[in-house]
Amino acid sequence: MSSARSTPVTLTTVAVIFSLAALPAQKKTAQPNPANPYSVQFADVTAQSGIHFHHVRAASDQKLYLETMGAGAGWIDYNQDGYLDAILINSGYTPFFHPPAAPQPALYRNNRDGTFTDVTAASGIHSDGTFFFGVAVGDYDNDGYPDIYMTGYRHSVLYHNNGDGTFTDITAKAGVGDDGNWATAAGWFDYDHDGKLDLLVTNYVTYDADHPVSCGDNRPGYRAYCHPDSFPGTSARLYHNNGDGTFTDVTEKAGLTNKDGKSLAVVLADLNGDGWPDIFIANDTQRNFIYLNNGDGTFRDVTYTSGAGFSEEGKPEAGMSADAADLRNLNRYDLFVSHLDFELNRLYRSNGDGTYTDATIQSGLAKTNYLNSSFGARFFDFDNDGWRDLLVINGHILDNIPLYHPDVKYAESKKLYRNTGDGKFADASITQPAAFLAPKVGRGLAVGDYDNDGWQDFLVNNNGEDAQLFRNEGATSPTAAKNHWLAIKLVGTKSNRDGIGATIKLTARNLTLYDQSKGGMSYCSAQDPRLYFGLGDRTQVDKIEIQWPSGIHQTLEKVPTNQIITIKEASQ
């Protein structure tokens, strides 16, 4: 990392994109839940939003493992109008599922009035039948328009954003097809600080759909989807951006080759505060991986000494989702991994010295989800009180699970946890409307403020079911509406244009908040690239300090709240 240079910045150099006064009129809001009239409500607005997407499960009597895992969801401002558009991933053909037309992903343009229009056909995004799972969004060529990487079984695809509403498949030229692997989560980050986004692709098990393994009992109806122990693992792949539209596989050179991986989630963030982005991977039935960046193009595996590789009992678990966030406002990034039923969703609390403590029980997250299987999970401040909360999406793997465990269901309810202010959580699920609590086979989760009102919403892709869009009604809450917020969009110049890897320190009176622009997160999904800060009753941000990957340090002072601002990296 180059030496830091400090550049004071005034608001005259910052483009303020949205304020509350400029927002379109909102539709009639949901009524508060009588059980808790002061809670923030998430209203299911899928029907009126125009998002009508059905994930195809590709189910067959062969119980192919592929059928259980799909699929991801994502946010992308593909036309750069300042509003988030939605992308939803679909399955594909198998030897035992081959309809006349292949299941298709979908791209929905945000109409900026709370509704979306399906623009998939016009965009050029199309599936030839590849069985897709995840999505990662990033501007790999720094042209100002975000590109799309879709992970899949035996082949993944990179779509270049042409800047005119269309995309072109440039996978072959780019060399990032990850051919032969079952790719799941992926993320963009600039691991070597050269100003160009590199791509980390995680892979699941070694699997052959043409010769399926039979699992479960032989009794009628008891055949089951296999356990990951039935298959060997595979290594993640790191693709270095060459800056000419091509990438080089540098996995081995970087020290990341590890065939123990059965990976489903990744977080790309600076975990030890040295200025270089690290890698955290959640694995299914294998230890989690923590790779620290050496700053010379290589990584070192510190999993065994970190305390975050296994449960408190020393066991590997069924890692499905992953996130990293500063939950105590201490500039320490705790790690979260979601798991299957009869396991605990783990919270690994950072000790600030490169080690973690399993704080699952102390945090209050232990028992509330024990019978559920958790996929998408994200930390975000849903009530803008200055503390990051947690949303977890549930849904089992086995469609016949009640035959084996009567207390466990296939479709399951979502879970919402409120950070009580000290890194401990209270289950707030019961405060939510019936549509939020309705059982679903949940998978991908993407959190993002699609209506630019400062209250973060979320998009869910459900396996074999309709996708869902939930709007945060916090602006109408008698108490939460008094809370203020600030959102920041970063635009790199010397650093990568997305500003991924930049760190932010925000001070408002007695509140100090920290965040990073991270890659990956959740389960096979792409998140809102903007950074949101809940501020409680504070009406002004006294100071914003940004450390860019290039080494440039920027400072802003006296920034009004309740707006989305764009901060462009200073030249010096």
C-alpha cells in the first residue's frame, strides 16, 4: 500500500444525488403490526412492484444435488441513473430436466416510482441452459458501467455492460468461465491495489450430474438429496485482471489452491486493518477459510489460529452464507456464518488481534434458529439507530425432511434480529407482517435501498418459488422515522472505479461508525454498492474520513444527513 496522503475536501467537490425532498411520492404504506406498533415494518411489495419472477427448481425423481441450492439475487444500477435495478438468477437443464425452453435469469429496470420493468430480452442476457447459481456485480474495466458475473455448474459467464442498456457475453475472451466446476459465490475486489477489480470465484463439490449418486432410504418417498460428504471438495479460483479485458488464473501463485473447499459464500474485506483486502470463505461441512493478504500478490491461511474456522465445539459446520460487519462500532469486523438445522448460526467476534471468539450464545443468536436452515444473511441497520442489525433467510434442502425430522419443515420463515446496541441481538421477527413470516424455501438475499428513501429494503430469490421484494417502511414508524441516515456512493479514479476496498470513518457528535466497501457477502448474491449509515437523532455528520485503496486519504466535514452523496476520489 502506498503512503497515505491527506486531502481535505469540501462539499463543493461532492455530488449530492438525492435528498428526501427530491424523492417521488411514495405509495400507501403498510399498517404497523399491532403486536408492536413502534417496530420497523418490511412490507411485501412484490405484486405491485412488477417483479414477477419464478425460480425453476429443475426437480426430478433422481434428486440431483443441483436442484437444492439455487439461487442468487442482486442489485445493479446497470444504466447509472442512480436507482438500483434487480437481477435474479435461475436454474438450467439437467440430464433429467430438459423443457423446450431453458429457464432464464431476469433483469428488471427500476422505473424510479416503486415499480420495475422486465428488460431481460432487450439487455441481451440469455441462458443457453447452463444451471446458474450466483451473481456478482462489479465494473471490471472502469468504464463507469457495472458488469455481471453469473456463476454456474460446469460453466460461469461474464457479461460486459455496453453502457446502452445491453450486455455482451465476453467469457471466452476474458478467460473466467471456471469450466468444469460447480461455481457458487463470487466477489470482486482489487487484491493487489493496481486499480482494477479482480475476481474470486468459490466452487462447491466435485459433482457429475450425468451419473447421480443415490442417497437416502430405498423406501418409497424417502430418497433424499445427498450430503456433501458424498463428494470431494474443490478449490476456489482467483482471476487477476490484466487490464485489457482478459484475466489470468493466479490461484496457485497466490497460495489459494485448497481442494478441501466446499464453498457457498465469500466475504472480501480487510479483516486485520492493514489496508489490504482479505478473504473469508464459508464451507459446507469443512472448516471456514481465512486468507490474509500479504500485500505481494499472495495470501496466507490463518484459519487454524484465527478461531473462526470451526464452531466453539471444534467442529466444521454447513456454512451457507457469510458476512462481515462492525457490530459494536469499534472498527472491528465480526464474522457471521449461517448453517443448516440442528446447527447454530455462528457469530465470530473479532478480538482486534487477528483472532475471533465464538460469541453465538452470548450474542443471543443461538437458539432462535436451531430448527431452520439458513442461506442468505446480511448485517444492515434496518432502523437507522446507529447499530447494524441482522436479516436471515431460511429454507431447508430436503423437500421430504418431515419424513426424517417431523419438527423440521421444508419452507421456513425469515428471521430478523435487532442489534440492542452492544453487539447483542434480540429476535424481532414477531414484529413483522404475515407476508414476512410466511414460510418459503429461501436462498439468495440482496439488501439495497431501491427507492432511495434511506431505509434499506431487500430482495429474496426462493428455490422453486416466486421471488420477493420487501420495502422498509421505517419512514412511517412513529419512532424509527425520527432517525437520520447518510448513504455514500464511492467513485474511484486512481483506485478501482467502484471504490471496493475503501474504508470509511464517520463521526456525528458522540457516534463514530466504520465501514468498508466489500466484495461478496450473503449467499450467491450482489448487494447495494452504496454504504449506508444510520445516525439516530443526529442531523449532521461532523466528519467523514475515507481511506482509498490507492493510499489517498480524503476528509469531508459538516455533511447534512438524510441524503445520498457521491464522493469521487481526489487526484492527490
